[in-house]
Amino acid sequence: MNTQSVIARPRRTRTLRLALAFVALVGIVTSACVSESTPSQPVPVANIVGEPCMPGVGVTVVVDFQALDDRISIGCAVGPQTDGLAALTNAGFTINNKPGAPASTICQINNQPTAGYPVCWLQNYWSYWKSDGSKAWSFSEVGVAAGPLPIDSFEGWSYSPFSEGDITGLKLRRTVNQIKALRG
């Protein structure tokens, strides 16, 4: 019997076992990753209430309530607006229905969150988004008091949980183009 063939068999067997174990491990890791990244339930489609401004009419305001009640409300503030606060109220939304919110901040929109301040300030907040109507939403780097806002621009509000290191919050669940497509 050749001593080299006796020595080679255990090495081949060990190599084959290691290769099979590696393939099995890759399969387990891959299926675990796919399972975590693929939602088991479809993401619910938000209920949309209201309509955007027709072209040339005013500033469209979009409020995405996210987890508060799975609704997106849209309103039209007729004409150019002095700032985001004016656009929000002129589009028919109420703000800060309960006292206590710091000045020049948006704590509640249409009584949401119902708990009001300090929940809206310490646990969650309204992230503020803008678009000139020709581009995608972008997180607003200026406050609600900045203006003026031209006709055909879009203002967006999205209720977001605080997350360390994330200042933008949750993106609105509808794009500017999807909102424009809702025009009557």
C-alpha cells in the first residue's frame, strides 16, 4: 500500500468536510439576512386626505402622520406664503393645540400627537421637508419661520422618532411627483 495515498485521503476528506461546512454556513447566513431584510407584512399604504394645489395657485403642504394614524393630509395655501408656519396654517392645519410647546416650534399638527408637549418635543418631532416642485423632498436646513415660499413649492412634515445621530427623521411616504399626480 502506498503511504502517500493513505495520507492524502484524510486530507481530501477533511477538505471536503470543511468545504461542505462552509457552504452550509453561507446558506444559513444568507437565508437569515434575506429573512431580516424582507418584511413579512407589506408596508401599509397611507390613507391620503386632501389635494395639492393646482399649478400656479399656491404652496402645497403635505403632513405625513406616520405611526400616529397612518394618514397623509394634503392642503393648499393659496398664493405665495411668508414662511412655513403661514403655509401650514393657511393650508388648513392647526398647530400646537395644547400649551407648553417652545415658541416658534411645531409640537402638534391637527391635534397630533394627542399627548402634546413634552411628548412631541422629547420623544418625537415633526421633521420638516421642502421642494421647489421640480425636485425631490430635501430636509429643510432652515426653520419654519424662513421664507418667503413661492407659488408651486411644496412643504412637508413627517412625524419622526428621535434617533441619535439622525437629524432628518423619517422621509415622507409619498414623493413630490406622487403628490403632484393627485391634482384633480
